[in-house]
Amino acid sequence: MIYIEYAQNHYLNLSVIIKSNLYLLQNQKKINMRFFRFLLLNVVALFISTSTLTAQDGGMWIPSLVKQLNIDDMQEMGLELTADDLYSINNSSVKDAIVHFGGGCTAEMISNQGLMLTNHHCGYGEIQAHSTLENNYLKDGFWAKNRDEELENPGLTATFIIRIEDVTNAVLSGVIAEMNEDERSAQISKNIATLNSGLEKEESQDVKVKSFFDGNQYFAFITETYKDVRLVGAPPSMIGKFGSDTDNWVWPRHTGDFSMFRIYASEDNKPAEYSEKNVPYQPKHFLPISLDGVEEGDFTMVYGFPGRTQEYLPSVAIKQLKEVINSARIEIRNKALKIVDKEMRADEGIKIQYASKYARIANYWKKWIGENKGLEASQAVVKREKYEAELMEKINSDSVSKVKYGNLLSDFDKSYAEFEKYNLANNFYSEIVYRNVEVLRLSYILNSFVNKYEEAGDKGDEYFKSKKPRIDSYLKGFYKNYNSEVDKKVFATLLQEYVEGVDKSFLPEYLLDEVDDYKNNYTKMADKVFAKSALINDTDMFMLLSKSPSSVIAKIKKDPAYKIGVSIINAYNAKVEPKYSEINAEIKKLQRTYMAAQIEMMPNKKFYPDANSTLRITWGKVDGYEPKDGVYYYPKTYLDGIMEKYVPGDYEFNVPEKLRKIYDEKDFGIYAENGKIPVGFIGTNHTTGGNSGSPALDAHGNLIGLNFDRVWEGTMSDINYDANICRNIMVDVKYILFIIDKYGDAKYLIDEMKLVRPKTTLIVD
Ligand code: ARG
Ligand code: ASP
């Protein structure tokens, strides 16, 4: 879910990452690929035994390389499994229970009947889609009482990783130093296309090649994607989202952030479109669930799909991100969120319409605030500068490396200085046009429809007819959750932000003239635009769309909201985008070389690749932390803490009556620990967005919790992981079982699972 968030970040332009190659050194004729791989894997591996580095330095490692790189460290920390138990292509392994959920979150198999667990916030969109005012599953929760009651979710997918292969040599074959970036990327794309058709796979499987270490290494992922994924159960938001945005990114935490789905397959257990004839999928592996609980110091690992990290940035990039970009987008979202929050609190209908959108916007807004605070508190920029000084000393002490890498940091400085205003404008644009002002996002979509219609010339009507059903269905979804009064207020406030925040030379004249006409009164401007626009109202819009293609297009082009949207889009495309992309490509190339330099100059250091939405393993231990001087946070929370936070009737901290009753009667069943119900715990696992829903596993590979968040003081871990302060937050699996059984009365689901007691070696079920 969170994946979309990083997509707005400039470092993220994945298409460009593919264009990179680290050993492409200016005066080097041919790239010695073998040598590099040797350096990267073998030399690094040689040093492992002598290295003092452990998982405490963080790291999200590639499962197929664990055997070579990490297994000793992991076992030393307490892991009782072998590398083959974690990842194997010949036998079933833990990997086969791990699912990429909808492409943005992680989930895991917990029964041999396709039962799958993920976070409540990962299933939120689906739970919301099935909710109405009468049947409000967000509010009341949902438990399918039998398989017939499970709910279909069109578009939702569940992807398994069949195999991971290092394809660096094939991807970089024929890439030579003389190539410019475009030639290079063309060669790489060609190689990838050949690879895609050549790699062994079944018909139901796909291949995806991904770049690692900023384009220095490539892996192919053979995947299998299931498409019939049904909603099985979810607690009410009072449990699944307890603490809501106030508690989000915060420890101590008491959120029961889980939901359950079931994967269905064809009769031969293969992916199939939704059908009543489909049967529950039988996974190659599913996770046993530990009833033994967790204690401080226990080994934990998290297996999932982290989305994006940038651990190897130069200090100048961190500085820009913190001081310019984060600050601007925090401020923009501040304004939008305040408006939406007020409207949601005043109207139950608006609350349902905007709950999911609000949560998404608020999530990264709060993350960036924490990130900035953490970068400041940990002196990340100063530390990185020190690191750079050490690196430069090594580089300059050798004449060959001095030629190759000596100018890297000053080149970064130049590029980032030039990049700043374009980077800022890009963020304003994406925050305002794509994310926060809904009518502008709609203009954006209509604009591409209008452009393509016009480009098609004589074939325009044909194009119109072929695309119209998709536009209709998009609009249906759009208006279901749209309130024009809310959007109008956001529009007025954020347009002002745009005009005041973006470099003057990037602003469209049309917009500036409008602003002038209304004498800088943005509210008045919004009132007028919204009074006359057809885009903000489904009846008007569908009426408009029922006319002939040419008159629909003419009417859209005259619409006042559309005109403002398009003026901003066109100005952005003409004045910002080209330069933005150009400098961004330069920065990516520098980053590729910089990554290579770091690996080459520090042969004793074990490097893990930045997250890129591919399968990874991270491990650590259950551990508390000191958020500030004199304060220690214990690593576990209990149901008692929910009662401490309880505020009757509150939008964030209400507690359902039934849960209060169970608490009062101490009806805890087999889930209690010393008379208490555990709720959450934290550990030193290095996680990020996309890891939500990932299983937290014990030393034997049993499920002990469900990852869903990180602590506020440590959200900078995406840029500057620090084991002293960075913690991931997990919901205790015993709380999940307790809620399913005692609160949801869905014990039959637990009967499907395999409960174990590894600490006492007694198999319960
Ligand atoms: N911060 C967590 C993550 O990035 C949880 C987000 C969902 N919860 C919320 N209250 N918005 O996904
Ligand atoms: N909450 C995040 C997610 O949804 C996890 C994180 O950022 O720690 O993936």
C-alpha cells in the first residue's frame, strides 16, 4: 500500500535505475563482470568470518544469498534453521509461505487451506470496498462464518516467489564503457527481454528482473500470481486501527493490525480468475503458529517485501531531502489533512468516504516528521560527512581509485544544487496534482484521454468509444468516495500553496491570471470554479459524457476546473519535467558509481542492497530502547494498556464493549501469559514500508507476530539505520488468535491453523 508513497520520490524512478552500471568507468575499455561479482559476493563472503558486523547493523538480505552471506551470523544470534529451510528451490521452505499482497504489502500462509494473514491496514481498501453505512465492516469488523460468506476482491493479487537467480552477467552483457546512458539502457532492456523469454518457467509463472546496488547487480524473480483472493475476516477498526493516527508510528502500541484472506486456485492448484468452482489453494509451506510467546532477547526474523530504502546516499542528498523536500511536503499535507479531518469528524458519511484516503496521506506525513526529527537527533548528515571524509581518504590514497572516484562527491554537490528547485517543484506537483486535490487528479486523467483523442485524428471517435467504459468505471469509483465540499476547501488552500511555494518561472500564466482576477482570494476562486465545473458532480459529469465524442471533448476543455488543472500540468511538463529528468538521470549515474566505490573501497564491510520491493530477510531480537535520556521503553505491551488508553466514544481510542467485557471477566483462554494478554512487541529487525503484514518468526520459523510499523524515533531507518533506536513494531500473534477466537467467535479458523509450543516442544494441535 505504501509503495505508492515512495513512487513520488525522485530517487525512485525505477526505469532509470536499470540504466546503471557501476564498473562503467570512464577509461575502462571492457567491464570485467566476473571480477566484480567476485568482489561483491565472494570477497565479501570471505570477510564475513572476520567481520565484526552483525544484523545489528541492519540489513535486508536476499534470501537466495543467505547461505553464502548470513547464515552463520543468524545462527550465532539464535536461529535454529538452516539456510535451506529459509530458501530452497528444490524443497518447500519458509519462502513458500511468504506472499506479496496486492504488490504493496506482505502476507503469509497460515493453513494448508489457503488461509492468509496480513495487516488490517493492508486489507483496508478491500474492507472499505465491501462497507456501506448499513454494513459497515470497517466499523464493526467482518467474519465470514463459512467459505460461502468469504468476499471476492476483484483486482487483488497474491504473488509467490518461485525462484531467485543472479542474472547480472546476462543483463550487462554487451554493455561497454563507451556507451552513453541511453545506449546502455537500450542494451540492458534488450538483454532483459531475451532473458525473460529464455528463463525456464511454467506457463502460469512470470519473470521480473530487478536492479540491485543502484544497477550494479541484477536478479531475476520467477513468480506465480493468484488472482482469486477473498476476504475472510477483519476486526473492527476500534481494534484493527486502535490508536489510529495518534498512535501511528509510535511505541508503546496497542493496535490489532490484522486481517485475513483466503487464496483460491483452480482444481489443479494453479492461479485462476475468480470462479465459484475454485478451491482453497494448498501452499507448499504454511507457517506454524507459536503459542509460547516472546520475551526480551528472543531471536526474531522478518521475511517480506520491503519497498524502498536509500541507505547509501551522499550527505548532500540527505540534507536536501530533510531540509527542502520533507519540510515542504509535510507542510502541504499539514494543510490538506487539517481540512479533511475536520470534515470527517463532523459527518459519518464523509468519514467512510475519506477514511482510507486520509490514512494514506496522514501516514507518510507523520513518517516524514519522524524521519526529520530522527535525522536531526542522530546527526545523520554530520555522520555521513564523516563517513565520506574517510571514504575520500581511501580513494585519494590510491592513484587508480583517485581517477575513478576522486570527483564523485563534488559532482554530487553540483548536481544536487542544480536539482533543488526542480526537485521541490516536482514534489509540489505530485502532492497537489496527484495526491491531495482530487479534482486536479481527475483533470490529469481526463487530460490524457483528451490528448489521445486529439492525437488519434480521424480515429478519434474509435479511440473514444474504446476508452469510454474505462473512464466510466474510473469515475464511478471516484465519485463513490468524493465530496466536492471537502475537495473545494483543499483546492483553495493548496492552490495558494502551489503559487507561493513553486519557483515563479515554473507557474502557468493562466493560473496566475485567474489568481489576479480573484485578487488572490483563493476561496472565492474555488467557489466560482466549483460552481461551474461538471467534474465535481457525478450527475453533471455523466450527462456531459453521454454526448457525442467531439462535444464531450469540447466541453471538458472548457470546464473551469479542468482548465486550471491542465494549465498546471502543461507548465510542469514544459518547464520542470525535462530538466528534472535530466538531472535526475545524472544523479542516478553518480549514485551507481558511488555505490561501486563504497563496495570497492571497503572490502571488509558487508553490504546489503537497498530495498526494492523484492523478497528479503532481516533479523534481530526482541529489544526495548531509550527514546530519550532517562526513559526506557519495554519491548512488550498488553491488553491492560488498551484499557489505559481507552477513551469512551473517541474516534481513535474507543474500545468495543465486547472486548471490555472479556477483559473484565478475564476470559483469556489459552492465550494468556501470566494472566495477561500480550498485544504488541518491538525488535531490532530492519524493516520498511512494504514489510507491513510480514511474518515475524521465531528461531524455528514459527509465526510469533505480524510486522506493521516502526517506532517514531527510528523512522529515519530508510536513510540512516541505527540499531540503538530503530525498532520494528509487531502485533503479537497471540493477540490475533485471542481476537479471532474470543472476540470474533471464529474459532473454526483457528482449527485450520497449526499451533505449536516450541519452547516447551509440546504440539498443541
Ligand atoms: N505506519 C504504518 C505503515 O507505514 C501503518 C500505517 C497504517 N496505519 C494508519 N494509522 N494510517 O504502513
Ligand atoms: N507500516 C509500513 C507498511 O505498511 C511498515 C513500515 O513502514 O515500517 O509497510
